[in-house]
Amino acid sequence: MTSSLNFSSRLFYGSLIVFGLVGLYLTTHVNYLLFHSIVEMISIVVAAAVFIVTWSSIRYINNPYLITVGISYLFIGIIDLLHTLAYKGMPIFTDYDYYANQLWIAARYLESLTLLVSFVLLLGNRKVSKKAVLTTYLAITTLLLASIFYWKIFPECFVAGKGLTPFKIYSEYIISAILFCSLFLLNKNRDKFRTNVYQLLFFSIIMTIISELAFTFYISNYGISNIVGHYFKLFSFMLIYQAVVTIGIKDPYQLIFNDLNEANHALAGEIELRKKSEILREEVIQNLQSALNEIKVLKGILPICMHCKKIRDDSGYWNQLEHYIVSHSHADFSHGICPGCMEKHYPQYLDSAKKTG
């Protein structure tokens, strides 16, 4: 019964996605700007959601990957928003028709390098400061936007009538190469991700690479390869959404990584080890206590008669030395006679022994 419900649910959502994608494509026949704006706004909303979930949970996060990527998506989303507003045909930035291409490359460089750096940080178990990451991305984003809109030194990416510039094409290949390196590092770090999250991130990067390659050969901002590139960008962001936002909301204490689980397991192991050590310590203490109870030790000052050598006990009675020691220790006595006493008390035996010898 449960499996049939799961199948029905998957079928429903799958059908919904297919109809959504078809409907999205049909908007290109109405107005390409409508299609482009919808796709970009979805990715911008996803980027904002990734940042919000990460930032609201940042006190629980020790992973440099999630901190870096989660914060970076705020600034990637800002650049993508400007890319949408600057797209050719939008009546906002009218002094130059191709800001959008420059903003696209700037955002994709920022995204790909973020993935690469965050995986390197994760591999080295480096700790990062959220304030430092936020400040760094604010500075980088400000410089990128200033180079495009204010200083106008960012290289051109599209020339009317000619198409893409070499800088744009080479940049897409470089970005794809950076993403391939990120895939390699993701695989090196796969033990730090839950399996389903690893798969989502893996395919998200694959979709991003396909998207970048699709943008290397279009000659029109409204061409079919441009549509394909935006579709795969949408797929990539939806996978990121599934990996970060959905899992982050459903499982806010685990988020993306296994760190908290690993820490809990380590803590449980430490507690168990300490319990065993405590039990062992108690056993040792009990054994020592039992041994001490069995041991009788003579200590302190013993009052002894200077003539007969009797010892006075705690009750005031005088006891023979042997009797006192036997009563207060585990020692026992066997009697003999020393040579001096032998000579003093039994000289006759010494004389006969000498004559015999």
C-alpha cells in the first residue's frame, strides 16, 4: 500500500514537472523575455532560499562547504537578478544591450570558483568565519559590478551581428573545467555527505556544466541553445534546492552533512568509554579496599617495657611481644635461639658441642 502511494506521489510530481517545463517552453512563443525572466526568477528565489536556510542555521554548522556555498548564493542571486533586469529587451539598462552576458559570466565564475574553494576547504577540514565569508563575497561582488557598470572594464562577451566573443567562449570552457575539478573534489569528500545529498550535488554540477557548454555556441540571445542553457541552469538550481532547502527544512539539525551525526556518535562512544572506565575504576577501588581491609598494619608509637619487652595495648593491658604482633598483623612466630642467648643460657651444650667437634 505504501509503495503504491509513493509511486502515485512520484507520478503526480513528475507529471507536474513535465507540464511545467512544457508550459515554460510555450512562453517562448509568446515572448522570450517572459521565458527568460521566469527561469531566472526561479533560480534567484532558490538562491535566496539557500542563503536564508544556511544563515538561519549557521550556529549549528561547522562545515566550511555549507557556510561558503550558502552565503555565496545570496551574491550569486543578486548578480543573476541584475542579469535578468539587464537582458536585451528589458527597458532598464538602456546604455548598453549586453550587460546581461557580462553579468552571466561574472555570476558563473563566482559560482564555479565557490564550489571549488569550498570543496578544498572541506577536504582540509578548515574552519571559516561567517563574517569573513560574507565580507569577502560583498567585496568581490561590488568589484565585479563596478567593473561592469561603473568602470566598464569587464571584457565584452557578445557583439551584435557577430555573436559571442572569444572571451565569453573561453570563459565558458574554463568555468566547465573548474566545475569538473569540483566534481573530483566532491567525490573525494563523498564520505562527508549523506548519499542522497551527494547524488543531488553531483547531478547539479553536471547540469551546470551542460548549461555552460550550451552557452558556447549560440549566436542570438533568443536562440535555441540559449533556451537549452537556461533549462539546464534551472535543473541545476532545483537540485540545489532539493539538496539544501528541502533537506534543511525537513532535517534542520542535520542539514546537508553528517557532521552532527558523527559528533553525536563520537560523543556516545566517549560516554560509553567513560562509563566503562568508571566501572573499572570502581572495581579497582573495591579490590583495593578489600585488600586494605585484609591487611593489618602496625603503626604509631608502641609502648614497650624496657625490661621484659611486653607491649601495652589500647586497653592498657601488657601483652607478650609475640601475642601483640600476632593480634595486630598477619605475621606468625616460630621460636629459635640466637648464638648469644645460647651461650648465656645453655653454655653446657656449647661445651659438649666443642668437645665433640
